[in-house]
Amino acid sequence: MSFRVLATADKARRGLLHLPHSMVETPVFMPVGTQGTMKGILPDQLVDLDCRILLCNTYHLGHRPGHELVRKAGGVHKMMNWPRGILTDSGGFQMVSLSKLMTVDEEGVNFESPHTAEMMLLSPEQSIKIQQCLGADIMMQLDHVVHVNTTGPMVKEAMERSIRWLDRCNEAHTRDDQALFPIIQGGLDFELRAACVEEMAKRAKVGIAIGGLSGGEDKTHFWKVVATCCDLLPPHLPRYVMGVGHPIDLIMCSLLGADMFDCVYPTRTARFGTALVRRGGELRLNQKKFANDFRPIDDRCDCTTCKNYTRAYLYTVSQKETVACHLISIHNIKHQLDLMKDCRESISNGTVTEFLNTFLREQFEGQKVPEWVHEVCDFLGYKIDD
């Protein structure tokens, strides 16, 4: 397992991440298959989309069907018939998403199952045990996650506990065919983030993550935390910003020097009949104005949905038939993968400014570019049209 930077454009990098099951070009977006499946999409279809890596959820797979069963099935790759890369999160995010069902102390996190009310202790050692049974190419450390807008001593306490828990994860990690990524915490406090980077980078062997963001924080704080961490991290480590999935966030973070991203956004929004497009950002296909629109979602997209189905058809089945979720999800994932591909090519070709201006002009068609995007561009020295 290794990472190599192939080209740079200011702080942005184009790289190649070698994993046991795939070679992943970065910057990369990773779709999320929480329970070992991408909702409504077959693994073969993801291969056709040239998806190289996806994410599965340790907490949920540890509950259903259970990590020992997945191990007996040959690991999550074999169980879900997926030949390429997999990253498993550690279960730490559930401290926020299931905050009413958990307590945390130095030993770990005590969860009450939302399905059975059964109690489960997720310690650093147990998180690694589950992930080793799952067999993903990349495992994440168990970190102490607090809501991003938390202030006061708890933020420092959680950051320092995350460092201690990483040491316990490293001791429990016994498989040399799985990379273990530390996770940088520290909330919106730049000094705590810097202190955490210093400690986590010492312990990182293949890659590292920036955690605790995308929870509703102000965008100015969001980008400055990403910039602070990326500037302090050594260049040989791929930098994974967890939970980022909106197209504008992907591009801004890539230009700040981040390499990997994940989010449920493209598939979740597909379930509500919303398609992602470059021109205007989104199409809400359940709106009546699409009832007689016989164009594809995007006439520049070559996914099977855009080749074979119209907006009118998708309006007809949206939120009524499961096939709508399937068809729109295929398009939305392709949209994210293509966006990252275009970003990578602009880094290699020295055309970032042109790519950025085209993207912003189309994404915010008829609207003002958000102020925080101007801030990022000013910070990086990119001149953009408004």
C-alpha cells in the first residue's frame, strides 16, 4: 500500500493510491454502501461507472449481519461481490448520529442498538477487530467524535482521547493487508487541530483523515479547518476529509490539498427524486414541470440513465417506484466521479483556473457564488468571475 503524488497545482494534488484491491486516482469521491450494499445498485454497475473505492459502515455491519458472519463469508469484498477498494469507518460518527443512544468513557462507546435495544461496547480494540473481520483495504481508527459546534473543554478532551485511542487501535491492528488511518479532531479550534495533526501524523503509515466536519458548521470555519490541516500535514500522506459530498465542497477541498471524500448525499438525494447536474446544481425531478420534458437528466453525461431515460419518465416514477432511486443514483454517482476526474485532469494540465470558473459559472447559474467560495479562491490566489 502506497501513495504517490503525480502532479500539483498550487496546493491541489493529483495522486495515485495503491491498495490491495485497486489503484485509486485522487482526488476521489467514495460512494457510501453502509450495509455492504449501494442502495439500488449492483456492484457490476459500480464497476461500469469506474468506481474504484467505496465506503462501508463498521457499526452497522457489526450489528447486522455481524462481523463474524461477514468473516465466515470471506470478508465484505466477497460477501457483496465487490472486487475493488473498500474503506470502513470506525463507528465513531455514530457518537453524533446516535447521540441519544450512547455514552462514552475512556474504555469506549456504549451504544444501545436502535434495532434491538441491545447494549454494545465499541472500544478501540473492538472496532479494529470488527474491521479486520470485514477485511476492508482501509480501516479508520475509533475516535471520540463530538458535534462540530461543541465548544469548551470537551473538544480538547475528545481530541486527546482520540490520540490515546489511536495508540490502542495500532496495538490491536495485526493484519498487514489493511491500512489504518488516524483521524484528526479538534473541532473548530485551529490550535487543537494543529496539536492533533502533530501527534497523528507521527503515527500515520499510509494515510490520514480530517474528521469532525460537515455537521452544520459555518462554511468559513469549515474551509479554514481543512486548509489548516492540509497545510500542516506531510505531503506523502493522502488526506481524507470525512463526510464531504456536495460538489462545491469537493472542489474547494481538493484545491486546498485534500485527496479523498465520502458522503451519502448522491444516493440519499436520489431517493427523493433529485438529480445532480453541473448546470444549476440539482434537478428535482418530482416537480410537474418535468412531466413533458423528454431530455436526459444531463445531455453531456454518458451514464446508462442519461443514455436511455428521459426526465419525463423519471418524473413519472420518482418517489413512486424503486426503479427511480436506482436510475437517479447511477447518474448521481457518475456525476460525482466525473467531477473528480475533471478536477484531476485540470491539476495535471495546469488548467485549474479555467476548470474552476466553468464549474462555478454552471453550478451557480443565475446566482451569486457564495462568499466562502470567494474566500477560498482569494486564499489560493485564483481569480474567478462572479
